[in-house]
Amino acid sequence: MNHLKIASAAVLMLLFSQAKSQKTTFEKPDQPVKCKNIRDGKFLRANYPQGIFYMTIKDNIQTEYFNNGKDYIKSTLVFVDDCNYKAIVLEKTEKNDPVQVGDVFNNKIVETQDNLLKIQSKVENNQFQIIYVKVKK
């Protein structure tokens, strides 16, 4: 029973974090958009603790880490142009995650400001926006 309460609390925290992340605003967006910022580095989700999610990109391989880094989804990135790219899922560790090996996410960088990147992502008939924070070295 305690596992159920912990899982419910985690889901609520995740939903709350998603709601908070959607409030991240770009007050002075870069003109033009700095799309090449996505090509390399470590990224967090806006207002998410690093233990819930972080992502690395190096040599066109994107790895998203969850569950304090115990689980991951690894994708290859294929750039159509500077601001548009496909993420093709190569492997994953979490069996219950709805993302499947072979899924193709069509991504577009729609806005940047300093170390923030707003990505519009589509997979099949689903579309959503994600805001990443690039960790400065």
C-alpha cells in the first residue's frame, strides 16, 4: 500500500513540475533562434529536479536519464536543418514507458533565450512542447 502512495505522490509531483515548467517564459527571445545550442551538452527540464530528468547530447546521440539516472532512453539525432531534427529511439531500459524502440520524434526548436530552448515535438498524432535548460560548463 505504501508503494501506491509513493507512486501517486511521484505522479502528482511530476504533474506539478510540468505545470510549473510551462510557465517558464522567454522575455527576450534570441533573434534569430540559436538552434545549434541543442547539438551538444547537458540539459535539464525547466523546473524539474535533476533526479527526475536530465539529458545529454554528444555526437548526435541523445540520452535521457530518469529515476536518478537508473533508467534511460537513448536516441540518434538526424538533423534536417539547424532548427529541425528527428530523434529516433535506439534503446530504453524502462519497460513500462510508452516510448518504444523505433519511435521517431520530429522536433523543432521554436525559441531560445540564453541557456533556454523551447522544443516543439511530434510523435505520431501527439504534439507537445518542452523547455530545456542547457547546463553551462
